[in-house]
Amino acid sequence: MNRGIYPPLAGAITLEHRMEVLSHNIGNVHTTGFKKDKPIFATILGQTPGPSVAGIDLFPLMDALPPDRSQGVLHHTGEPLDVGLEGEGFLVAQTPDGLRYYRGGKLHRNADGNLVAHTGDPLMGKKGPIQLPGGEVVIGNDGTIRVNNKIIDTLRLDKISNGQETAKVGDLFWTVPDQVVPDTHTTVHQGMLEQSNVNPSLDMVELIKVIREYEQMQKAIKAMDELAAQAIQAGRVQT
């Protein structure tokens, strides 16, 4: 086997993973509260016959896919139950799978008067699941909820401290880390929503760049394959 095919093959695999992540990010450019992913790659030693050759036996492996939790732009909606978060904090929702962090901010009052996320899961306050009586809802910058000028509860806001891990689990929800830390610095903006932190212009340019690099790797693989075929053919002619 022509081992020279390994470097362009490894490059193509890496670029394919990058295309998948970029496409997913761009596809969620209009998803409220979405945080883009940033792939981290590592290498593994390929199990190939013969002596090891530096730079040839190394194959890429997606080691991690951490989200970029940087702030998204806040967009004014004027809806009283829309809340945009400015800072590192997360809202907390109670789901069938347990508590989940949430940055979506598109809230609703259901038929039972519960304040819920877009999935219908109850949103948590400092007193537990939040119930809203009928009336005008005012949400302060600190998360305090008033209905008809009466304090009902305060939005529970948590942050992810250094060393703690969390992960996306779908529906804009994130897992809650083992150590829960209350957040006191995040500002709540009523009538606003946090947009995706994907930059469509930059990410589209990056996607085009990756596609072109991928095409170059495909050409290199094809060239190596043709060289191998020519070598085999030449060997047959000599014999």
C-alpha cells in the first residue's frame, strides 16, 4: 500500500469534521440563545504495518466539541415574557430528565399559570417552579418578577464555575454541573432575546475555505491512488 496517501486522508477526515460543525453552526444562526461549537482535534497512532514514519501514521480524532459560550447580541421583541440574558448566567428549567440550564429566553404562561420554556417545561425561581397570576408582568434586571406590582418570585440564575462541566442536550437545554453556583452578575432584560452567537459572514467564509481545502485533499488522494496504480502496472510489465 502507498503510505503516502495517509497524510491527505488524515487531512480530509479533519476537514470533513470541521465542515459538519460549521454547517451545524450556520444552520442555527437564527436560533435564539444558540451557542456555536468549536471542535478540538487530537491525533492517534495508526496501526499500519512496517516501521513508524513521523507524520504518516498520525490520524486525526475529534477529541472534544466544546461550545463557545460567548455573549450573543440582544434583540428587542417587546414581548413581556421574553428575557434576554447579558452575562454568564443560565435560567433553570425543570424537565422530565431533571434540571436543565437554558439560555433561550422565550418564555410562556401555560394554561395552569406556570411560567414555562418553549418546550413547556416549568421555569425555576428561587422558591421553586414559578406560577404567574393574571395581570401585567414586569421582570427586573435582577430577575425579580412582579405581577400587578406584587413580587411573585425571582428567576433562578446559575453560572458555570471554572472546572465544572456541562453539555448541550437538545432543545437549547444544557446539563447542570455537579456544583451549582448562583449567578449574581447577569443582567436580565425583559422584552429582549439573545440571538445566536454565530457570525454568519465569518463562518460562511470559513466554510468555503474548508470546502476548498477538502477538495485539494481529495485531489491529492486521487493523485496518490493513481501513482500506486501506475507502480503496480509497471511491476506487472517488468515481470
